[in-house]
Amino acid sequence: MTGYIMYLAPIATLAAIAAITAIKGPELLITYGKFILSFYLASSVSGSSCCSSPSFFIGRRVIDLAMT
């Protein structure tokens, strides 16, 4: 049963997005796009700061430690 649900989930998601877009208009997709873009930007800034802060204190070994 779970396999069927996982198989149909992308279709249900697309249908839900299409229904909301039909009701609210394409401006909603622009709002969601801005939200997703800001999320990815914040994630990349957070990730780079988490890698560069220790690197400042102990040097390049942080990258070597992260790769192992």
C-alpha cells in the first residue's frame, strides 16, 4: 500500500499545485519561488559559514576531516 502511495504522490502534488494556481493565479508561484530561493540562499550561507569558521581556526584540515 505504501508503494502505491509513494508512486502516486508526485501526481497528487502536481494536481494540488495546479488547483491552487487555477484559483489564486500564477502570482502565487512567484511568491513560492521567492520563498524557495531565499531558503536555498540561507542554506548555502549557513553551510559555508559552518565550514569556513572552523577553517579559520584550525586551517585546511577541516576540509580534509569533512571528506573522510
